[in-house]
Amino acid sequence: MLKKAAVAVGAVAFAMLDANPSLWIYDKLAPSNAFYENKNIWITGASSGIGAELAVQLSEAGANVVISARREKELEEVKGRCKAGSSVKVVPLDVTDRKAMHKSVEDVVEGHFGKKGLDILILNAGKSQRLPAMKTDLQMTRDLMNLNFESLVDMTLKVMKTDKWVERETGHIVVTSSVAGKLPVALSSSYAATKAAVNGYFSSLRSEFSWLRVDIVCPGPIATPIARNAASSAEGAKLLQNESEDNKMPVDRFTKLMLSGVKGPRQLFYETWISYQPVLFFTGAAQYVPTLAINLSKVVGPKRIKAFEAGKDVYKMSSWVTRDDVEK
């Protein structure tokens, strides 16, 4: 009886998790964001979603924040949401425009932050995908790789050189990756490839310098505009506008957990997973029991594609789990 009770309690506790256990516990025990006070932080992809919420929460913590994205009007709106009197600078930037990006790095690092330099670079720009692999042309894959991976690498190296991180032996990079880089995701094959590339590159970059901190943050479904703006076909783009946010984590909760990991011990949080169940479970399975994750994906993947092509919301399990599946 005691054993069954322990199993039941464990199952309930696991179901409550919305991040890897170490991060979930640390967030409960260390709620203060004093770590960020007076830190110089640059956030890309900051005009909406995760990037915008990062700007808001970091401004409340007393950080000196630079926010960048292509849309200047939306950046100004984000600045207006930040804490009154906080240090928030708007720098419009298209990270795929390499020449302009290099110039912006020089202006921000040397001109705005000056001698103190940049404490944390948060690479958050990116685009999702919602289309079966057989309907995704090579150009879409190249465009996603350019934005989600190549631009991040180029900006990172430019910042490290301009701010003389190697000479000063200091630097902290935070990359918004995705659980899609860890597990098989139907409808997002090219997007998943970009995130797997991000994980591999930045993990390897971390290993080249003992002093360099690199945090790879892997969100699951989050309630942001990224899904509605995903790369897709013309027909698919229309379907995405009706996609539900019912089973997605609120962006403020995600950002709180993300910042808990970034301020925490690097030995614990070099990679974090933040998501509601069952995606968090699938991510763990892909990491520790890959055969299970692959076999589950072979069942779930085709059903999600059928649901998408039928115009249903693929984030609602009821769209692709039938009564027959339950009875089986």
C-alpha cells in the first residue's frame, strides 16, 4: 500500500512539473532577480512574445536593457510596457542583414555600453514552421536556417570579438532554442533541424572556453505569436490564425522560469527544458529513452499531420486522439 501511495504521489508531482526538476525547485527556492540589477543585457527578437516579456521582467529587475527586432514601432511599444524610469534602449535590427547587424553590434557594445561592455547576450530571434516535410521546399529550409542558426552564430562571434570577451575572459550567452531540437516533431522538420544545429553549435562553443557561460533554453509550446507567424504554405498560414493557446504556457510564466535558470548555477542550468506536460515528458523520453520517443512519434506524428491538413488545431489533443485510440 505504501509503495502504491508513493508511486501515486510521484505521478502527481511529475504532472505538476512545467520545467526540468532542478529548475522547477530552484525557481521556488530563489525567487529574487537581484542578480540582474545593473547588468547590461541585449535581447534580440524583442518586439513580441518571449523577447518582449524578457525586456519587461529584466527592466523590473533593474537591468540596463537593449531591445532589438525588425519592427521599430513594436519595440517602442515594448519599451512603453517596461518599468518607468528603467534603462531600455531600442535598436531596430534585422539579424539576417549581416552588414547592418555588425554595425549595430559596434554601436551598442562600444557606443552604448562602453567600457563595462555587455554582460549577457540573449539570442531570441527566430521563426517556427508548420508544414509537412514533403511540402517544405529547400528555400524555406534555407531561410529558416539563415534566421534561426546562421544569424545567431554570426552575431555571437561579432559580439565576442567587438567586446573582447576572450581577452577579458568573461561573457554570458543565452540562446532561446526549442524542445523541437531535442525530439521528433511532425510538421516542423526544418525548424527542428535549425534548433538541433543551435544546440550542437552553442554546446560546442561553450566547451572551448572555461570562462564562457552559455545557457541553452528549450521551450515547449508557449502562448506567443510565433506559431501564427510560422513558415507554412498559403493555406497553412490561414489555419495558423485559428490555432488555440489553451495548452500553451503563458509567456510570463515561461520567462520567469527562464530567468531563474539564467541567474542560477551554470553547472545546473547549461540546458533547461520549460513546457507543460505531456511535451516535457516527451522531451525527457527523447533524452533518456530515445527508442520510446521515436516509437511514440511514429504514432503521434501522422495523426498531427492529418489534423493539420483537416484544418484542426494540432495543439489540442482532441484534434488527433480519437475515441478508438482511447479504447485501444
